[in-house]
Amino acid sequence: MTRSTTDEAAVPPLPSPKERRRLREAKSLSEEEVAAAVGVTRATVRSWETGRTSPRGRKRALYAKLIAPEPAVKPPAVKSTAVKPSAVKPPAATPEAAAAAVPEAAVPEPADLPVAPPVPEAPPAAPPADAPPAPDPAPDSDTRSGAEAPDERRVSPAEAFDELYARTAPGLVRQTYLLTGRRALARESVERAFELAWQRWPEVAVDRDPAGWVRAAAYEYAMSPWHRLRRTHRQPDAPPTEPGKRALFDALLDLPPAYRRTLLLYDGVGLDLPETAAETEASTPAAAGRLMTARAAVAERLPELADAAPAEQSALLHDRIGGLARAEHVPVPRPARAVRTGSENKARLWTRAAVAGVALLIAVTGLTLHTAPTHYEPPISPPERVGGVPPRGGPQKLTAQDLKLQKSLSEQLAHGPERLVPRLE
């Protein structure tokens, strides 16, 4: 037991489930190959990559060694503000059709569709050796790099949350609007996602991509089919008045939800294919097929996309989606402090409701036990009318002759003849 514990402690910590999948696909490994190398089933590997379970012991060491990145492509220690890592792209995990659709160069994102870099909850206790103190960091550097200096104050969780909210909330509302076609629902979805992120902030703060965590939560809430039952969200808002933007808006809303989300993540937000597949919970070939189908459907509405090459289509769609998002007037989300307060109030309300429900259940159970009978009492059957039984017999009514005889006997009893009394001889 001591040796097993020592072996587990020697294995470096595994990356997040989404990162595990990206590393596997970056090495062109399938789930079957990883399962055969580690000695488990394909379902077990899939559960490791979705976060339902984690490997242990010897299998953990083999799995960590198998998906460990190569030293030549290992990312630097200093975080960059790039939206997606463009250095690693799995060539074998994408089908040939998707390879033609994926542009070789990363397309820059519009200013209104940002994806904020990871914001840690608190800086590390000691500054890393490769991060020298910089008095004036560059505008595109991580805003938390200055907090690593020993003379700087520690960043509180509320401040980290507020910075993430300020960077990503406005653009995320515009993205969600393109996904649903409803302005009020887009704002509600983003605020709901950030409320959930604040409730789980210890988990979100250490995630590799906090903005992606919030984006996935907002998209899931916005695409819920239960919104059709709400009167205010049954019909989409009025489309744009400009013909070109209206054609793109109608083409996006006519796509199935999964295809629309894949197109928005890849061509709108700028994620690469493995990250798009991981966020939509699909395989990389399936995500590539959805992307190609969605592009073909949009190209039927936009003639300028029909004759363009795959790389040009991606650039044109990126610009058109960004322009559509900037042109539409979407509601501004509430301040971060209001979102944090609302999240805390909802958590407090649900906690009180759960406590009240448990207390009510205990009271009802106690009352039932107190008033329940201690022994069984058979119920009294209700009365029934019984037929076919003769009436009970009795003396009949005396006639006039009988009454006269009865009277005479009663009067003459004392003066009549002596009765015979038996004597003992």
C-alpha cells in the first residue's frame, strides 16, 4: 500500500478533461489505441476525457505518460492572451473534408466577440523563475502578471470574477444572441451562466479556460428547449433590416442547434476543431461534418461564399458574423456586483427552501407516527337489509270472546272449586 501511494504521488497531476482529449488528438491517437496501451476499455478512456472518472495507480502513470506533450511543442510557462493555441492541431483526427475546411492561419477575432484568457482566483505564493517583474506590462499581457510580485496585494476572488465578467460578458451576450435570435434570452443566459460560475468559483478559477466554461454554460442554457414554453421567448426578435445581415441572420437560425453552435464556435469565436468538438461534446470528425454542412447551408443564402475557397469562407464568415454581432443592439448585462449578489441570494434562497422542506418532512413524519394507531381495529361492517327470513312469532291479539273468558277466570278463581293438591301418603 505504501508503494502504491508513493507511485501515485510521483505521477504529475493530470490536466483537465478537455485538455486530455486535446493532447490525445494532438498525438493522433484514437480512444481504442489509448485503451489498448493502458489496458482498459474505450468507455473508460471516454469517461476520463469527460471528467466522470480519473485513472489511478499504475494506469494513471501510463495514461499521463501516454498523453504527455512533446518537449518540442510544450507551451511556454508564461500565459499568452491568444484565444486558442494554434501551434498544435491534430492532422490525423480530422477527416480530409475537414482538413480542407480548416484554415491554416488563425483568423483574428472581432472586438465584440472576445474570449477572455484564464483568470486565476489568486496568484501563486511564489513568483515563477521565468517571470521577471515588469513595471509596465504590454497591453496584451495577462493582467494578473503584476500580482505575482511580492509587494503587490493578492487578488480577491470577487476581483478576479469581476475582471472575467467585464472582459467576456458583453461579447458573450452578442454571441448568444446570434445563437438564439432573442436579445432578452441572450442576456438572461449570460447572467445565469455567470451566477453559476460564481457559485462554483473555486472550480472555475483553476480551469484552463474560465471563459470557455462560462460560454458553455451560457450556450447550454440558451439552447434549452424548455424556453419554448415561455411566452416571451416563443418567437425570435425582429431580424436586421439590412438585406445582407438579414440573410445571414436567417441562415443561422435555420440551422439545427448543434450545427449552429459548431459554426459559431469555429468561424465566429475562433476556436480550433478539437476545442469545438470538445465543447459541443462530439467527436472531431462529427464536428468537422457539422461545420461543412453548416457552411454549405449558409453559402446557399450568401452567394459570395459559394465560390470562395474553404480558407476564404472561414475568413468571410468570421468577418460577417462579427459585423452582424457589432451591428445589433443587444442589452447590456448587469454589473458584476449585481450578478454576484443575485447568485448569492439565489443560493441562500435554495438553501433555506431545502432546509424548510426537510424540516416539514420531519414534522409530517413525526405527526404521522404520533397519531398512528398502535393496534389493529377491524372496521365495523355497515348494516344491510336481509330478505327471505320469516317474521318472529308472538301472541296474537285477543278477541272479544277471549277477553270475556279471561275476565271471568280472573274473577272466579278464588270462589271456584278447590284444586287437587297431591298429598303424601
